[in-house]
Amino acid sequence: MVAPSYLPRLADAQLTQGLRAAGAVLPEGPKAFGKMTTASHQAKSPVRLDPPPPIPQAHLGVPPSLLAP
């Protein structure tokens, strides 16, 4: 998923170079700094390695009294 108004970043050239050399890259850095947006802009087949968000217990349909403390 690419943002509709992507602004080019300094890391774009490094990412392009890394993809040409290895075919895959692992963006690293602080949270919320645009790693996923930057990578998604160039990715042909993105793979997310982070775990999916947990399912809230309220949506499991299990009464809270049956859940272990």
C-alpha cells in the first residue's frame, strides 16, 4: 500500500541500490519514521514480518469468567 502523495526521501537511492544488489532489504530504524512507506513505494512483493495485532478478548466470544487470570 503506497501513500497517494509520496514525498521522495534521501533513503530512496540507498533502497534502490540495496534492492539491485541483494533483491531484498530489511529497513531498520525508529518507529514511525517512514520505513514501511519508503519500502512500500519501491516494493514489487512486500512481506511484512511483524506479528498481526492481537485480537481483543471481547471479540473472541469467550466469557471472561472462563479465561485464566
